[in-house]
Amino acid sequence: MKRKNKIIMGAAAVSLMATMTACSTGGNTTAPAKDAGGNKDGKPVEITFANWISVEDATKDAYAKLIADFEQKHPTIKVKSLGIPFAQFKDQVLVNSAGGTPPDVTMANQNFTAAFAGANITEPLEEALGKEFVDDIVAGSRAGVTYSGKVMAMPWAPHPNALFWNKTLFKKAGLDPEKPPKTYDELISYAKKIAALGKDEKGNPIYGIGENSSTESYTGNMLLRTALSYGGKFVDDKGAVVYDQGSALKDTLAYYKDMINNKVSPKGAAMKDLRGMFANGTLGILIDGDFGRSSFRTMSGKGETFDKEWGVSIVPVGKTGRSETVFTEHQLIITKTGKQKAAAAELVKYLVSKDAMLIYHKTNGIMSSRKSIAALPEMNEDDYAKVFNEQMKTASPLPAANPKFDNAMKESSDMIVLVTEGNKSPEEAITTVISKIKDLYK
């Protein structure tokens, strides 16, 4: 049965100045009743939580704090972590669920949720979590998790992509270290000036900008993010693929070919590679999510002192005349065949609560997809937080209605390989790949 994900491709309006209304399901700090989600006899129940943040260096400490706080507030619920590396995550959850051992709660993102909903392993959340939670979701995030009129995942962390720049490299390239690019023309110009620096004192090549170019679905997401700035669109309102219509995708691939083949951006790089390069001072510009700060602190080995070496701003304005970006959102799902749904609901409610989001925000700079929490002064305490809350106003949900969206994004990453390594023109790459994507969507 086909599921239609009613995604609103327009900007995600976020009113951060809205009056905060405290509600019992989100803003409070009071622990729930001791047996909430637990056995009636008071004995603890164990729930499994499939996630990737417990096995990543930048987030494992935050994960430990969150689970410890949850278990202290819910003494009758114990959480067993199923830490799965991100690259294997979607397939492993699908295999476990098909084999009769689904996790009670699983992380997801906008690529994975479509596949999980298509496999019928997601539980609708309005009844499980309550109307207060669902009505409190930021509009763009809610649109991205709504399938056939039902909310099938709880947005946890929106992760809108913004622009990071290295102030040291800007200065060396003769650029103002306090002024990031405001337009795509400036972005390209600045990146080329930084790349012209050649190598650092250790002999490592210096790149102006980092664009994902490895063959994986996340690269496809980032290609689409760039294509939006050129006026592109992946699907129409009926879900038909229109990515190849007009000049936007052709112009985007021409940009990638120019950046990568002229060594302004590294060839074949995944996001983890680009983050490492930004952290070691050999990458001038990187467009990344709100977790960037904690990643750079950890990977640089300099901790908070590294913050002085970079800045963050909204994505430069492209052909559309506005700052185009996407939510690379982390989401939470209660699995349909899980054995501990009440306890699972308590974990999801906690992880998106005020208490949990303040922990996650303090440790990793994570923002909230809930309007009431995003408006809190504690979530807007510095320029970093304000930039990402501002970026959410023009971030679009990924058009992930089709269960094959993740596969389509991986296929689309091949277009970058074809133009940068296969010596193909943008038109040839589009003809080769888009036909495959359209076949997937049939």
C-alpha cells in the first residue's frame, strides 16, 4: 500500500519569539510516576534503543548522560543500547525487524523513516505520545514525518545545515576573517582564493570548500541541498521525479565539477573526512549541521579554544534569492511490533523533553524540533544557537515520501562521480542516473 508523505517543500517557519506555554508533557522537569511505562508490579522492564549516537565519539558522552537521567527519572525502565554504526543502521534495523527482533525505539532520519514506514514497522505517534507533543512540532519537521495524515516519527534534533568558515584561512587568503560569503558567487570566489594557498606548513593540501562526493546517500542529500540554491526541485507535488527538469541540476553538477576537478574541494570525500579537514585547519568552508561545533572541538583536540578559529553563518543566498538548506534531521520511532510500547513512549517523550534537550544542547549544540523548547532562552543563549534557529526558518524537509528515497539519494551521488571522475558532462550524468531513479520510484 502506497504511503503519501505530505511534505510541504516550502520554508519551515519557526517563530522563536512565540510565547512559551508550559505543558505537562514537555516543559516540566518533574519525574513521571515511578511505574510509568513499567510493570504493574513495579519491577523494571527493559527496552532496546537502536541508535548510532552511542558509538560516535562526538555524541557518546551526551548519550550516556541522557540515558542516566532518564533511568533516574524512570526507575522501573532500563534502556539497553543497540549501538549500530550509521553506515549499517538502516539495513540492520530492517533485518532485525523482519527477523522478529525489532528494537522498542529506534533512531531514524528523513532518509531512513521513509524506508521504515514503507516496511510497516513504524507506530503512529499521536496516540502514543499525545496531542500536545504532536502539535508542538515545528511545521517543517512535522511535514517531514507525516505519512498518509499520520505522524510516524518524532522529530528529535532538526540539524539544519549552516555555513562554517575558518577565520585563519580567510585571513591568509586576504579575506576578511569576520565576513563570511553572503551569496553563492562570493562562496565560489572565496573558496578559490583559499585553495590557491596550496599547502599548509606540514605539506597538507588546503581546500577552499568541502562538498560531499563519496558514493553514499548522504552525498545525495547534500547534492540536493546545493541544487535547491540553484532553483532545483527533486519531486513535484504528486511525488513524481522532476529533478532533471530545467537547468538547476545541470548548473549544480557544473559547480561540483569546477570545485572538485580544480582541487578547490577534495575528490571522493565523505562528511566525516570533511569534518576532520575542517578540524585540522586545511578546509576553509564547510556546510554542516548544528552538531558541528562539538565535532570540531573533539576532532581538533583543542576543545572549546578551537571556537576562536571559526565562525558560523546562514547558507549564502543562491539563485532563488534566499538561504536554501535542508533539515538533516534525527528522529525517533516507536516500532510497531515492539513488546514494550508504553515504556518506549516514555523514552521518546523524555528524549524530546526540556530536560533532555538542555543536556543535548549544552554538550553538542543540538537544537530542538519542538516550538516551545526552541523558544527557550537557554536554547538561544549565544550567536551559535541564534544562527541555527535563524537557519531553520528557510530550511526545507528532505522530500523523503517514497520508501526508495534513500536509494535514490545514493544513486544521485553517482552523478558527481560521473562528472568528476568519469569525464562526463552534467547532461550525460543526468541522463544516465535520473532514469534509474525514476525506475526506483515506479
